[in-house]
Amino acid sequence: MFGSLRDLMPIILVIAFFQMFVLQQPIEHVGTLITGFFFVLLGLTFFIYGLNMGLFPIGEAMAHAFARKGSIFWLMAFAFALGFGTTIAEPALIAVSNEAAEIASQAGHIAAGEDAMKLYATGLRFTVALSVGIAIMLGVLRILLNWPIHLMIMIGYTLVIIVTAFAPAEIIGIAYDSGGVTTSTITVPLVAALGIGLASSISGRNPMLDGFGLIAFASLLPIVFVLVYGIIV
Amino acid sequence: MELISEIQHLFMSTLFDVLPIIAIIFGFQFLVIRKPVKNLKKVLFGLFYVIFGITLFLIGLEEALFPLGKLMAQQLTDPAFIGAMTHAAGELEWSDYYWVYIFAFAIGMSTTIAEPALIAVAIKAKEVSGGAIGVWGLRIAVAVGVAVGISLGAYRIVIGAPIQYFIIVGYIVVVIQTFFAPKLIVPLAYDSGGVTTSTVTVPLVAALGIGLAQTVPGRSALIDGFGLIAFASLFPMISVMAYAQISDFRARREFKRREREFDRDEQSRNSAYDEEE
């Protein structure tokens, strides 16, 4: 609880400073504000408590179990399902894809009207979810086969740059943002635990060197996929 | 009473959001791994705490932080406010938006410190590195990266430059740093780009971007309002590698200094020994 208070202190200070010295406007509803901060505080405390109790142990236990089982097929299926399943329902992604549909419709890339926009937004959501699924799969494959991460990231960057050159200008901002919004608060700890669990149960892998990196793929590949989606549709 | 029903409502919707994840975990657990989960009760309680925690967190954010943050973003990007702060007549220049950049920096830094996903990764990084990477060191390095990224992103919206040039230059910096940074930090640094932008940061930063794009003449909220999150996920990679490079450099310098001192001591001891002889 005390630690969470320390985590939130900077936000409180920033807001107080700007309200008092820069904007110089009175804050309305001080009561709800304090209640709200109390909830944030409580929520953060519960989250971190539950993280160490449930999310981290189950992620690592499953990684160990898959490593012992030795079936690459099932591990890949799990990695893909985790990436796809956690992204398709992500509220931030739903919001972003609706906005993208609006942009595409205004720019005249798709037919005007609700149906075309809905189709575009749903297509975009599936594209991003697919890309995150493939990204986690690739990341797990990298841990198994010991591929160098920096080369893979550089190839990813090169792809982004090439595809950007061909993508319609309106989609570029949203595509670059989509990399950041895909990785949610529950996915990140789970994916981190999976990577570290795998790296520590396969001999010859270093958890520090090989365990991290899954999230990096999950935020790079959607950029490429969304740009390609923008070119095709 | 209203609050309780809201908590119920949000808890159900959070539960609905995480249902696919839970289904995948337990589906694979029971159908593929086919082994009982160790401490099943504890794990279930842990998952419940996580979902409950996120629910409370979201309610708090929506009650307190988001309305205020969005209002502040609007007020700060308001031409009337910017005009009043600069006392200048005529066209606004990019430097007249300085309060926006300062706000972008401060809000980027402070929301990143509170980001639950980053706390999770920092805990793991400390555990895996055996304490070499401190929880606070990583979090502050990432927060600085986000802060710089968002201020630069705000500057880009004001001047209206195409986003890809900034991102490509950022990529080049990341690639160059990769070759010089300590090997162990590289994967973690790459990851820190993705974890920074989630629950707390995204809504506030999006509000700032859209507010700016709406008020700066010649920008479209739909097209120019995006891209801040991309900056916020690129710059932490640079700042985390820089953090590792700086601590590495300092450790080496310290080592050299100690070595020199040791040599000096050795010499003086030797000379003392010589005198005795």
C-alpha cells in the first residue's frame, strides 16, 4: 500500500503543480478526485499482490511444463493462442481500430457508411491480433533455436521502413501507435513469465539474455501488419 | 450504492476482457499439459486479485485522473492560453507551446512510474538479474525515455513533420546503441518499449495528442493526433540502453581508479620495503 502511494506520488505532484501554477484554475470535485486516487492506490496494491501470487507462478509453471513435455507444436499453439487471444479483446485496440476506420473513410480509401467502416475496423483488429500471435510464436521460436534477437529486430525495422514507403500517409500514424497499444497489463506479466520460464528450463539459455524480448516482437510486428493492411485494403 | 454497482459493472467487463486469457491458460493446462496446477487455490486467488486490482485501478482512473488529465490537456493546448502565456501578437511559433512540452514531459514521466505492466517487468528483471538491475533504476530509465518521447512527439505535431522520419532516426539510434550497450540489457531494453504504454499512459497521451492536433492551425485531429504512443514506445529502448551504458562506463572507471590506487599502494609499500632493506 505504501509502495503504491509512492508510485502514484509523481502524478499527483504534476497535476497539482500545473493546476496551481500554470493553469491557475480551481479543481472541481475534490471529493471524487480523492476517492478516485484511493481506488487507484488500492487497485495497484491488489494487482501487484496478485501478480506474485497467481500470474507469475502460472506463467512460469506452464513454461516449465511445456519444456518438459518437449512438444514444439503445442508450445507454438499456446504462444499463438496467448498472443491472439489477449489482443483480440483488448479495449484499447478496439478504440484504435474504430478511429482508423473513420480516417480511412474520410480519406476515401473505403466506401462511406457504417457497414464498410465496421468491416474495416474488424479486419484491422484481426490483423493486429494475428500479428501479435505470430510475434509471440516467433519470439518463443527464437528462445528455442537461440536466434540472435538484435538481428530479428533489425529485420523488423527494415520491414517497417520499406512498408512505410508504400503505405497511404493517413495510416502511418495509427500503424506506429498500434505497436504500443497491443500489450496490455495482463498480457505483459504473463508473456514475460512465459519467456523467462522457458529460458530458465532449457539448458544453455540465459534468462536475462533469452527470457526477455517477446514483448518487443509483439510491439514491432503489428506495425508491419497494419501498414500492409493499409496498402491492401 | 451507485459506486458499488459501478464496481460490479466494471469488474464484470474486466472479467470479460480477460476471459480469453483465462480460457487459454486453463484450456492448455487441462487438455495439453494434463497435470494438476500446483497450489491451484493460491493461483486462483492471485488471478482474482489481479482482476479485482485492475478493476479498482480503472475505476479510480476514470473517476479522477482521466477527466482531469484530459481537461488539462485541453486547457494547455487552448490557443487562448498559449497566446496569454506568450504575450506575442501574430502567428504562434513552435516555441510558444513550451508549456505543452513541459506538461508532456511531466505527465509522460509520472504516468510511466505508475504503470502496472512496467512494475511487473521491473520485478522480473530484478529477480532474473540477481538484483543487478534495480526496480527503480529500470523504471526511472523507462520513464525518462517516455517523457522525452512524448515531448518530442508533441513538438512533431506542432511543426507538422511526417512521423516516419523521426521514427526511422530513432530506429537507427537503437541499432547503433545495440552494438555498444552491454549485451545483457539489450533484450530487456527492447521489451521496455512495449510495456510502457498501457493502462495509465495511453488515454492521457492520446488526449494530449488529439487536443494539440485540434488546436494547432493546419493539423487534423484524425491524422496528426496519432503517433505520440509510437514515440513513447521507441524512446525507452534508447534510454534503457543509455542507462546501462552509463552504469557500465561508471563501473569501469571505478574499477580503473581502484586499480590505480592499488598500484600506488603497492608502489609505496614496495618503496617502504626497499627503504627498510
